[in-house]
Amino acid sequence: MAQKDPVTAFPIGSQGAFDELRVDQQLCLALQTSDSLVTRLYREMLAPLGLTHPQYLVLISLWQENGRAAMGDLRRILCMDTGAVTPLVKRMESKGLLVRSRDDLDERRVWVDLTPQGWALREKALEARRSVVRQLPLTDAQVAALRSELQAMNEALLTALRD
């Protein structure tokens, strides 16, 4: 006879109607754990460059945008709010990686431009990314498929949250 859970009185390993509340059934925990572990890998690879993972994300966004983006565009690309992006960009500006400037026609708009020092990190950041990907227990095809699935899920969630 199977032992019963003292709280639920269900046999251990079977919680009946509450199975979907088991920790090992939580998508949110699996995503959070993966995010934490991958970010830890990036942290180790980016530390020699003097970058944090969020700073790396700002840099790759700017490289993608040919070195210039509006703060609002950075927030959209990175799915961050103003309270997160502004101090991050200010710290990067103090490190000499980028500069901020107000738009000549619309002072509410702030532009972020890479400096030569920010551009200079591109090759080393590419190596850091490749090092992280090599450590993943996935093939390149699996990485691409997983990224595609997550991007589709994120798009659907963003759309649902806007409604």
C-alpha cells in the first residue's frame, strides 16, 4: 500500500486533482530556472568584459540598430520599463559605452548612441555568446526551435496583456 501525503491524504506521487499544482509541473518555475542558469553562464562570460547581462542586452540591441536607438525603442526591444532601462543606460554612459542626447525636434525623445568603446566590445561579446551556447545541452537546431517557441509565446502573451 502506498504511503499517503499527510497534508492531502493522496498517495505520495499522486495528488489527484491537485497534480497540476506540483512544483515539477510549473512552466513558470522551469522558465525562471532556465533564465537564472543561462544568465549565470552569461555573467561568467561577460565579467571579463566588465559587462552585466542587462548591459550586454542593451549593447546587442544597439548593434542590431546600427549603433543608435531611441530609449523607447530599447524599452520595446528588451521588454523593460522606463524604471529599468534609464538607470541601466546611465550606468553604461558613465562607463563610456554610449551617449544619450535629446532629439532636436522633440525634446521628449532621447537617443542612445554607441561610442567607439561600445562598438569595440562587439567581437568579444560574440565570443562570450558562443561560449554560452556551447555549454547548453542542446544542438543548434534545438536552440533555434526553443527560441522560436519562446518568442511565439512571448508575442502571444504581450498581445493578451495589451488587451
